[in-house]
Amino acid sequence: MERSVEAHRLAGELAPRLARLIITLRRDTAAAGLSRVQLTVLACLRDGGSRRITELADLEQITQPSMTALVSRMERAGFVARSPDSRDRRAVQVRITAAGRRQYDVGLAAYTEALGIRLKRLSPADRLALGRAIAALDAVLDDTDL
């Protein structure tokens, strides 16, 4: 029971800080030209290959029409391409393009730079502590046993 209470307390302290960090990074990187959703869609396509729009919508927890509109904007920008789904002719597969990979790299670099500037404010001991926490965050994000 004690571990459950401690985990709940930690979650209550961590969740608002993570949300604020995401908002801050979004604000700091607005000039990079990619929204957070565009960046994560490109990451998903880069890392996982082509996906159906419904899959992307589910991953981002937005509606299918909203994802369709987002994909259309990204397609006009040249970041993604659509092709017929070989298993279901009513559906399309979305894949990242070479321009999308370049834009993802630009967006990720902007996020990395913005976060790096903020991390420089920390003491070496605090940066070391955050470095050690990366493995713990990876474990929190691991969905294999869910």
C-alpha cells in the first residue's frame, strides 16, 4: 500500500510539471514551423513506418477528421505522402517523405536546443540527477506489460 501511495503522490507532482514543460517547449520552438502534433506524427511515421489516418488519430487522441485535416496540411507542405492501403481500398496509408524527415530533424533540433538552454541553468548535480532519471522515464513509457 505504501508504494502505491508514494507512486500516486509522485505522479501528482510530476504530471503538472511535465505538462508545463511541454507547453514551454512548444512556445520556445514555435519558430521551427512544426506543431507538437505534427512533430509526433512525423516521429511515429519515421520510427514505425506508414500508418492509416485512423491509427494516427488514435495515437494522438484526436478525431479522425482532425487528423485528416492535419495530414492534408502536412501533405501540401511535402512532409507526408498518401498511398492506397493494399488491405483496404477505402483507406490510405500515410508515410513520411524525405522533406518530412528533414523537417522532423529541424523540429527536434529546435526542441533540443530550447531544452538545452533551460538545462544549462541547472547545477551539475541537478543535471546529473535528471540524466539518471531518463532510464526511469523510459520505464514509465514502456507499454509492453500493459
